[in-house]
Amino acid sequence: MTWVITSLCRDKVDMACVEVCPVDCIVQYTGDDASAFPNQLYIDPEECINCGVCEPECPWEAIFEDEQVPDLFEADTALNARIVDVRDQFEVPEKEDGDPPSPDEVKANKEKWGYDG
């Protein structure tokens, strides 16, 4: 079992989860093909130790255990797994200061993706 960052992180990229990860397995794509790896964070399934400390830190509620990923975000599990093949194009991002999203912003983001969880 590992953890998966879903599309709820897309273009949000809050780094709270990065700060708490004890093994630096949360990474960001640095390559040139944005269609292959959209602007979001990813969890390297080979480095993740399944501690789960990232999940409650995500203000966008975008992180799920792989077995608990909602069907709507099923493709995100495979997307996170694909980073293993091109791991050299990912790096642990530097924390950027910013305000956490409001509850209304989180709700609007979920609605955007059609997720009611």
C-alpha cells in the first residue's frame, strides 16, 4: 500500500505535505511535458513508507491511500506510479509560503472535479 496525490492537487500545489514527509517521497515534475505530468505533487510509490503523515496535512484533501482513492480519481494512482520510470525528472520542491485555502475554496475545487467526498 502507498499513498496517492489526486487531481484535487492540480494547479494548487500546497507544500504542507512536503514539509512533513520523513522520507522526501513527495515530488514535483521538472520536465518539459506538462501533458504527461500536470502541475501537481506526486508520491513516489517506491520511496513512500506508508506512514500517512501527509494526508491530514493536505489542505486540498487530495491525498488518499491507494486502496481508498475514489473511482473518479482512479487514473491518478497510475499517474503517480508512472513517475518511477522517469524519476530523474522529479525533485522534492522547496516550500513556498502561502495562505492555506479557505473551506469555500476547498469545496469549489472538489466541485470542479465532480467530487462530493
